[in-house]
Amino acid sequence: MGMVYSLMCKPCEKRRRRHCQLSKYLTPRQVQLVQCTWSILKMDLGTLGVTVFLHFFETEPDLKMLFPKMIRMNESNQLEWDVDRDMLQKHAVTVMEGLGAAVETLHDSQLLNAVLIALGQTHDKRNIKPCMLKRMWPSMQVGLAAVLGDGYTKEVSESWRKLYAYICLQMRFGMENPDLIVDMHDDILDS
Ligand code: HEM
């Protein structure tokens, strides 16, 4: 059985993590840039997601085997893995929707943190290690640049980089604490 996150397990760490405010990582202007560009990106999550994942599998081939639903073994060469395009598209949209859930919760750090910690826990169950998270950032950048075109300015890129780092930080905490029960509405210890 998992522990009650707020009362029994690492309360100090929990408090620290819960109080970890996005506003310490991103300026209001950067939050605004992420939200503005997200309103464009979300119109075509398929293109964004597929661009990100194709690049990711190309540049990080050793991580392919973590995605069994999307990857099937190549008939001619069993050491290679082919991407199932339909599954890739479906999955890519799901992951981008996950990113969207984060962007749309930017105003509420406590809820955002809870969502990201829970996401880290589901990834831990899939054997994803914290150090793998940052390996997706270069592919995210390629996807963002492809969809936003000229709108992907240095300032926009820096805002997304900071948000991605924040997401990784919170997911990592979830991965390192897989049994904690994360209550999205719990603020017992936060007063
Ligand atoms: C910001 C980074 C990421 C976000 C927002 C994200 C989000 C998601 C979401 C929303 C799902 C589906 C819901 C779930 O199963 O929990 C998912 C599934 C998954 N993610 Fe991630 N993810 C991220 C990074 C990564 C990385 C870096 C890897 C691998 C190295 C990874 C591997 C997986 C796998 C294997 C699944 C399950 C796929 C399946 O159902 O076959 N994720 N991710």
C-alpha cells in the first residue's frame, strides 16, 4: 500500500516540492509566451507530436524499446525496430496533451506540481529513468521550431526550455517517490 503523501512520507520534502513555484523558474512574460505559443501548437498536436517522436527515435535509438506499442521488430533485421506510424501518431498526441495539461495549469503551481509528480510516477512504472527525460528536449525543440516557424524566437525557445526543465524536475520527484499518494486538492500541510 502506498503512503499518505501529505502526512506520513517525507513531509519536509513534500512541502518543499509543493511550494516549488513555477514563478521562480519562469518570469510572467515567459509564462505568457508559452501560453500564447501553446494556443498555436494545440491546433495541430499531431504534427508537433509526430515531429518530436520521429526525431527522438532517430537521435536516441536505444530508447525506442521503451515504447513497445509503437515499435515493432523489423522482419529483415531483428536488431532494428520499425515505428508503427498510426500508433506513433496516437501516442504522440497523448503525450502532447499531457504537455498541454501542464501548460494549462501554469497559473496553479500546486495542481501543476501534483499532475507532474503523478506523471513521473506513471513513467517510473514504465521503467523510464529520470536521466532519460532531458534527452527528449532537443526533439521538443525541433518540433516547436517546425510548427512555430518564425514565431519560434530565442525568447520563446528559452521560455519553453525553462518550462521543460521544470516539468522534468517535478516528474523526477514523482519517479523517485513512486509510492507517494498525490492528492490533487490536498493542502493540509501547506498552510
Ligand atoms: C515532458 C516530458 C514528457 C511528457 C509530458 C510525457 C507525457 C506522457 C503522457 C501524457 C503519456 C500517456 C499517459 C501515461 O501513460 O502516463 C506518456 C506515456 C509514455 N511515455 Fe512519456 N512523457 C514525457 C517524456 C517521456 C520520455 C523522455 C520517455 C522515454 C524516454 C517517455 C516514455 C513514455 C512511455 C514509454 C509511455 C507509454 C507509451 C505506451 O503507452 O506505449 N516519456 N508520456
